[in-house]
Amino acid sequence: MGYSKRVSLLMGMDSFIVLFSIFIGYYILNPYFSIYSLEMIIISSLTLLISHHVFAFIYRLYHKAWEYASVGELVAIVKAITFSVGTAAIVQFLVIGNTYVRVLFITWLLHMCLIGGSRFSWRMVRGRFIKSNIETKNALIVGAGSAGTMLVRQLLKNNDSELKPVAFVDDDIAKQKLQIYGVTVLGKTKDISVLVEKKEIDHIIIAIPSLNKHEIQKIYQECSKTNAQIKIMPMIEDIITGKVSVNQFRDVQVEDLLGRDPVELDIQSISKELNGKTVLVTGAGGSIGSEICRQVSKFKPQKILLLGHGENSIYSIDMELKNQYKDEFEIIPIIADIQDRHRIFNVIDKHRPDVIYHAAAHKHVPLMEYNPKEAVKNNVIGTKNVAEAADTFSVSTFVLISSDKAVNPTNVMGSTKRIAEMVIQELGKHSHTKFVAVRFGNVLGSRGSVIPLFKKQIQAGGPVTVTHPEMTRYFMTIPEASRLVMQAGALALGGEIFVLDMGEPVKIVDLAKNLIRLSGYAEEEIGIKFAGIRPGEKMFEELLGENEVNSEALFPKIFIGKSVKVDYSKVQTLIENYTNYDTDYIKNYVIGLANSNKELLVENVN
């Protein structure tokens, strides 16, 4: 129905109600109109009619969507009716010299019943009887707090929603058996599996945005006992700011099940480090490098240099950033290989960056076992090229992205990352540049990580291949890893190795099981196959030994280490002669060199 037709219909209906009400009021008090004159009836009727429409427009009674009416709309009706009846009382007194309170009171009551009833009956009719053709699915809401209440209200008033809330669960004893918008709290989270079967639930929606990762994990374990689809409601902040709507759910992600909350950052120190500066990111097209570029962009640098070897990946992040920030700062894509020393020196000399985030590296463990010379060329010599250029042209801060595999390494990749740490720490002894390394575990969803591999195997129908049932790894998200890199640069004094407290390590087999479940399959449908440990892999990864970590962190959940003296001549020997060595000799050499200094003293830098 068009706007003008809708307003005309409401005005006509209200006019009839106003005139009908005052005549009914007079009739109730005096059926034969012996007390009240015809003049008084006409004056009162016209006054009520005019004043009602005036106040109806003032309080916008003809502009409201009555299918969504609530307390606010009721208050507007009360005000409009009360003021219009009050106006009639004043006119009666001024014209006739008397006010007929009883008649006006009955008129007020009839207005409230008929006008208010007509509006709210539309809401009831639309909500109960006017349905879309969408087939609804029963939904169980986890959490009967403000977020869950908001969600249920939105689902009930949205006739196009395919979800029908039929029950709440909440661990708050005081909320048990309560009804919210007609939906009852029927139990606690431990009752989820029973309620899903009893109420024929198709979807479970976790509507507690403030949950920490550990609590989400517990609820998910209960939900995973059912065949219902599991969703999470977006953050209240995102709803309020308009980023998403209340009923824009997302799937539970593997990141939600890490059992550890993300590290909070010192935004002020990072902003001071990056705002208005020139920032160079090597490996800018990779999963970590591109996310660093996104995070850096939020702090409004003067210029960001996207350096990488693969033109497609650099083109992709270049277009993404220019679409979002093209008028805010300069974005320069640079195709270059960090192994090309001359090219790297030219780039850094031309642009003179203030900060370098060195993310370019070979990081695939089994591949580097078969190609150790390439690992040395890229991870050691490539790092040395970029670091020495940073020193030569007085870059303020150089941050190396390292790996937990650099701790007591048993493979080529981890060993070359440890040697790269040695290179920058040696340089840092005599440089004005602050050289630091950031060491973290496996990054969920990054290239070469297990998540993309598992997803492909699940899409192909399985089985998912896991190396060993007891193998564990530390995990973090791509954004978290990138923020840690920026935080390290802001905290750096020079020479440190920053390590994130990543909580408890996760069993790879448990990760596989969760991913199968999140993909909508049962473990029996896909299957898990144990393939055995691959060349160079360890059963358990380390970040720092227990005796190496200070009880007091430099920053919440961020620790630092400082290595003891290294015989750097062996690193130089490797760089000068690696081309002359065969594969087995290089593997033994780099692993031996990386483990020649196992002690890592952890200090709190003040």
C-alpha cells in the first residue's frame, strides 16, 4: 500500500472513531440528549476531530510502522488522545461555560480502546496470520540475555525469516521457565541435546557475543552432540554500528574453538609507530604479509610499500587497499625478489621506509626438506639482504616474522628461520636500526597451514589425513599474528625475540574433527586417516622452554627472549659456501648450526 493511501485510510478510520466515541459517550450518560444541547455536541465533535488530527500529526501516528509497534508507539497514542480530549474540554469551557468531564472521560476511554486497538490489532494480524511462503525451521537460542532477547524479537517480527525461535537455554537459574516474547527458557546448556530432539530443532544460535573462547568451546561441545546447524550471533558493537544486522549469523569458525582469547594490543604505541610513516612489507602478497598490510593501513601511514615476488598476489592486495584507502595515503606495489640484493637496496634507498615488516619466506616444512638450498637462499640470504639494506639506509625498525619451528629445530625450514634470527641479532649489535623477531605458532588459514588442506579433503569426501593421533601444535589467527608483529615493532628496543603466550597446544586430530563437524558432516562420513610423521616434523612444537619464560610478561601475554652469544662465523661460512654443498650436507649443517646455541635467555625489557 502506498504512503498517501495508507495515511488517508488511517485518517478516515480515526475520524470515524472520534465522532463515534463522543456520540456513544453522550448516549451512555443521557440516551435522550435531554441534558446536553445539540450545539454542545457539534462543538465538541468538531473540536475533537480537528485536535485529534493535529496531535496525530505532531506525534506521527500516521507515519509509524504499526506491525513493529511497541511501548513507544503506545505512549504516542496516549499523548495524542489525551491532548485532543483536553483541547475539547478547554473549548467546552470557553464556549459553553462548562466542561462535561464524564462525557469526555468516556470519550477518552473509547479513543484508547478503538484507536489503540486498531493499531495493535494490525501488528497481531500481520504477525500471526500474514506469513511469507518461506518454510520455517525451528531454532534454539543459547543465551536469554539482551542479545538473545534482541535476536528473538527480530526473528519474530521478520516474516521473511526462515528461522522460528522455539526455546531458550541459559545457565542463569533465575531465568529458568521465564517467557521472553512468548519463547520459554526450557533449560541450561547441558540440556541442549535433549531439547534439540524434543523440539525438533534445526538450528542452534549462540547469542552471547561476550563469551570468551573457552566458554564457546564448552557450548560448542554440547551443540556438536546434535545434528543441528550451529551459528553465532554477531557482536553487539557491530550491530549497533550498522556493520551487520541482528539476524546476520555466522558459522562457528575453527578460530572460535582455540580456547584462548586474542591478545589485547597497545593501540596508542602502535599508532605512534606507524601513523604518518612509510612502511615496507616484504611478502606483502602472502597470507601473513597481506594481513599486516591491512592492519597497518588502519593506522594511516603516509606510504605503504607492497613488496613481493608473485605479481598476482601483489596485484590483489594492491587493488584491495586502493579501493578502501586510495585517497588517504600512498600505496605502491613493488615486484621484487628478496634474493636480488641490488634490487632490494635500490627499493629501500629510493623510498627510505621508517619500518620494515619482513614476512617473505619459504615456510613449507616438507618442501624445504627436499630443497634446502632454496631455503638458505630465501630465508637466510634474502633476510640478510633486506636487513643490511635497512641498516645501510637507517630504517628505524626491522621486524622479522619467525616461527616456533625455530626452537630446537629438527628441520630445514625451522633451522633457516633460526639462522635468520641470528643474522638480524648480529646486525643489531652495531646498528642504529632496531632489529627484532616475532615468533609464533601455526597460523589458521594461512598458505601451507593444515586448514586449507583439511577443507579440500573434506570437500572431496575424505578422508582427512592427520600425521599422528598425538601430534600437537600451537595455533593463532591471521589477524592476531599480524597484530602481534605490529605490537613487537612498537615495543622493540632492539635484539629481542617476541613470543606470544598461545595457551595450550591443540591436537591436530581434534582440529580435524572440529573442522569436519563445522563443515556439516559427521566424522564417520568423512573419516580420518593417520599418515605418519613427515620428514622434518616434530610431535610437539615449542615456543620457549619453561625455564626460559619470565613470570612477568613485557606486555599481557607477550614475552621476549634474548639469545646469548652466537658464533656468527659459521653463518658466514654457510652463506659463502652453501652452493658447494650437497643436499644432505646442507641439511645437517643448518640444523647443527641452528641448534649450536640452544639457550635462550628471557628478559623483561623496561
